[in-house]
Amino acid sequence: MKLAFSGFEWDEGNRRHCQKHGLSPKEIEHFLQQDNLLVAPDVLHAEQEERYLAVGLASTGKPMLVIFTLRKVDETVRLRPISARYMHEKEARKYEEESAKI
């Protein structure tokens, strides 16, 4: 699924949170611009605003996941990454099994 948004929203908070898992904003942005992501609502963590979970393969070939929200700013939609990391082994296996079905 190709996400529709006009830019990214970064600040010290989400940049620091994502980088603590070893991913740079550039890597995350590249990942989120792919056409073949699996995207689903993250209903477990959507307390104050709608959140989404994107899973797919990073440019390194490792399975990766990003939690994000979409925010409307004036007439544009900004994607704000909340957290990003490479998947744990169990998550990666499940992702590979599910993506093989599609």
C-alpha cells in the first residue's frame, strides 16, 4: 500500500524515540515511501489520535515496523513517525508467513 501524505513531521521527541532503536529519520522516510507496505490501524495504542502500523522490508532487507499518525496541517497531510524498529525474530517470521499468503 502506498501511503498518501505530503511530508513528514519531525521534532526532537519523535526523532530521539526512533533513533534509540537504531534507525535514522532518513531510513524511516525511505521505508514509508515504499509501495509494498502492509498498513493497519494500531487500535491498541490509539488513545488520543488514530495510529497506524506499517510493516515491510527496510532497504537492508530486514523486516521493519513503524508506528505513525497522520496529521492535517492547513491543507496538507503530514506523517509523524512515533516509533520505528526492526522486527524481533518472532514478528519477522509472522510477517514473512503473512506476506507469502498475499
